[in-house]
Amino acid sequence: MTDFNFKPSRRGFFGLAGGAAALGAFGRSASAQTMVQTKAKIVIVGSGAAGTGLVNRLVQRLEDAQITLIDGRKDHYYQPGFTLIAAGLKPAAYSVSGTGDWLPSGVTWVQDYAAAIDPEAQRVTTQGGEAVDYDYLVVATGLKLDWDAVEGFSLDQVGENGIGAVYAGPEYAARTWKAMDAFTDTGGVALFGRPATEMKCAGAPLKYAFLTDDYLRRKGTREASQVIYAANNAGLFSVPVVDEKVKLLFGEHDFDARYSHILTGIDTATREAYFRVPESKQINPDNTVSVTPERVEKITYDFTNVIPPMRAPDVVRESGLAWVDKWIGQDWLEVDQQTLRHHRYPNVFGLGDIAGVPKGKTAASVKWQIPVVEDHLVAAVQGREGSAIYNGYTSCPLITKVGRAMLVEFDYENRLTPSFPGVISPLEELWISWLMKEVALKPTYNAMLRGKA
Amino acid sequence: MQQLTLETLIAVFEEIFGRVLFWSMVGAAVLITAGYLYVLIRDRHLSARKFLLAQMFMPFGAVAAVVFVQWATHSGLSDIGGPIDWIVLLGVAGAGAIGSAILVYTIQSLTKGRQRAAHMEGAK
């Protein structure tokens, strides 16, 4: 047996410190990937979470590729932060950075919006008339918030007269907080809901209802208030097991849920919102069918968060790349839901909100989608087939009050897919899930933008 | 989460406390740890008397750490929802307790200077 005689000394101490420093310096070894040599022209339309995250990965995989990013917007928005801004927990600047701050060198950024995509000629034309040819196209335009579809509403009303619009952007989210803060001081009728189209982060309308409820309770005005949630169909959440949980929470929080209510207009002067309630049929006990005809419902509110229908931007709608037999009037990109590759144009991919797949319109989904498009795109450049598959992963830290959330994660099959099974329960209101939403999500998102996660 | 790297972890902490505060805290932690190791090596023993006083500061350190984390994350004790929350809370409290004990021990050792075990025994 070796006699180990440790005699601490100053020299030993400095040796130890030096060793620790060396370990710190060399502990992080870069993961080297084989670069693929190519002259391919790759165009990415859109520099949001999807386009930026992808371009930063492509430059790590492709050498000499001509990569062009087309987007006229100078500001990059961290959209998951909008809810926190609208809850008075973060300033508007929390969600704003510069598009150019995230783009790697060696990539051409055309600072203009795409006006036309011609998949036959393989060409994107910008609003300024610049034509950019491509061998491979990634459509990552995001979606369009169709404010005009809500009659009587305009964005300049946000922040006044009990009008909120969390989705509209960081400044509008801050103005929404101003309106919500004023409303919760006195209480009254709070009206929430969601559009009947596909939408980004379907949990956000619920979160904001819960947050408003929380402020009402903290300020002692909940007793004198009513919280109404007007759902577009018969459910509150598309995943059945989560839907049941949310319904239980609605009961606990004493929310008034109205179903099959589709927002059509708003009268900001009288504070009335109008909803279309579609025709419904019911089978009676005597086996006859009674039909309730379509009607218009009016709900009077003191505070509301307006969420408009969401659709593909015009450039996608007019490109011939959208689904023709699904999501009529919404025009999402016709892609395979596992590979995100276009059905008719195999050199075209859809990434992020614009992808015509069930579920997946969240930043967390983008994080899972990027490696899939990267894999198939790099494989295509090499003349082979990729193997990565997107399973529909979508994540929603469903805030139920300031300080608590449920970390809901699921896939196409409505299966819950917890990141930390057995540790962080997806249907439990937890502090740790709140910590993730409030502090861990943005750095994770930033790492994704840099192509590092 | 798909990958949890050291870089992501550092970015998370920068986000929680702000870059300046986080790296100031890292700097403080490194200095205190270095000071602790220095006095251990200098004195060549662990003083039970100093350690006792240091231990008495542990509850304060635990509470301070919890209050600090809750302040930084807009949350409170009423938000604790399940076992994992208690584990995280106890972890934070534990880290605060150990950190404060090391801090108090190091301060005592540095301010009172080098003291030999024999000298301390004789003083009893």
C-alpha cells in the first residue's frame, strides 16, 4: 500500500489553483464536425428564431455554400418573453435584439422583405425588386397576425380603454401590461380567448388569463371580478390530457368558460366584443336532431387581450407552396410533417410557424425542427437522403400564476414528452417550471439562435 | 432540452442575475474559496472554535440565499408546488449555508491571523 502523505503548502496551493484554472480553460473542447464542400445556393426567407438558428448551424456544416438570408426586419424578437412583459415582470427591451447581432460571417443578408417566391424558376424576389436564385430554399417567414380580421380593432388602441394585445410585439405587450395593471386595481370583467385558426403558442392565451387572475387576487379585487375565457371550439387545449387539467384549473380559479366562440369584432367605445357561434346540432333523447343556428354573441368586458386569426404571409400564400386541401384560408406551407420537406418541391423546406404541420408553432418546436431541416438539407447537398425526424415536439410552460407553471411538452400523437421524466411532472404546477420559463428559457433560446443547442 | 452544455448553463445564470452581478458573484465565490484554501494551508489545521462560529452563521446564509433567489425570480415560498421544488429550495438553502460558513471561517482566519492549535488549546 502506498503511503500517501499530503503536506499542504503555499506552493501546493498555487499548484492546485493553477491546475483548476487549466482545467477550466481546456475543459470545453469544441465538437468538430466534418465540413461538406459545396457550391450550392441556399436561400433562407426569414430571420426569426427558425431562420437564424438554422443559418448558424449551416455555416458549421457547409463550406463554400452561398447562403443568403432575406428579411427586412432589423429587430429580432424573443417572442416567448412577450407574456412576461405583459405581466409587468420584464421591460419591453427584454425581447428585443438586433437581427444582425445573431448572423454569422460569410452569409449574405438581404435587408428587404421577400415579395415573391417562384418555386419553378427557383427564385425569390424582394420588395425592392432584387432577384435571388436558389438551389435550396428554406421558408421561415413566420406567420401573419391578421388584425384586420377583428372588426373595429386597431393596434393604436392597445393600452387604452382596457385593450391588450400581447402578441403584437414587445411595445404592445408593455402597453397591455399598463391596461392590465390599471384593470386589476379596480377589477371588473376580464375577457380572454383564442382565434379559430392555427396559432403560435396556443398556451399563451391561457397563461395571460391565469396571470390576470393572479394579479386580481394579489390586489384583492378578484371577488368583485369575473374572468371569462371564450374558446374557439369545445376544448381549451388541443392535447386531451392537458385539456382536462386546464378545465380542472378553470374550475379551481372560478373562470367562466364559453365554448365555440369565434371573435369577429370589437367595439372599443362601449367595450363590447362580438363572437360568431357556429351552428350546432344535438341528438335528443327521442333520436330527433335539434339544430341551433349560427348566432352572434356579445360579451361586455372591462379588460381584454385581443388575439387575431393567424395565417401565412402573402408571399407564401401567393407562391403556390401552400396546402391546397388543408387549412383553407390559412395557407401554411405544404411540407412532410416528419422531414419538413415540401411535398411537391423537394428542394424546399418549411421551418417554424409557417410549416404546415399539426402543432409545433413555438420556439421550443423550432429548436427541434432546425436539426431536422439541417440534416435533410446537408444530405441533399451531398446527393443522399437524410434520416432525422421531427416528432411534433412542442413545449409550453403554462404559467398558472406569477411563480408557478406547468412544463407541458407533447408531440404529434398528443403524448406527453417530458424533458425531465419523473423529476418535473408536466401536469403539476411547479416553482421549478416557473424558474425555467422566467430565467432558463431565454438563454436556451439564445443558444439555439447561435446554433449551439 | 436537447443539450445542456457548460456554455448554456453559464448563459442561464447570466440571464438570472444579469451579467455583471453573476460574474461579480463568481469572482467573490472564487476569492472566498481561494482565501479559505489559503488559510487552511497556512494554518495546517481546521480550527474547531472558528468552525463553531462559522456554523452559527449557516442558518442566516441559508435564509439569505433563498430570499435572494426568490427576489431574482419574482417568486415566493407559496409557489412551492411539489417535491422537486423542495429539493431545489433545500439545494439553494444548503449552498447558502455552506457558502456563509466558509466566508465566516475565512474572515476570522484572515483577520485574526495565524493561530496554532497548541496556542488555542493553551488558551482554554
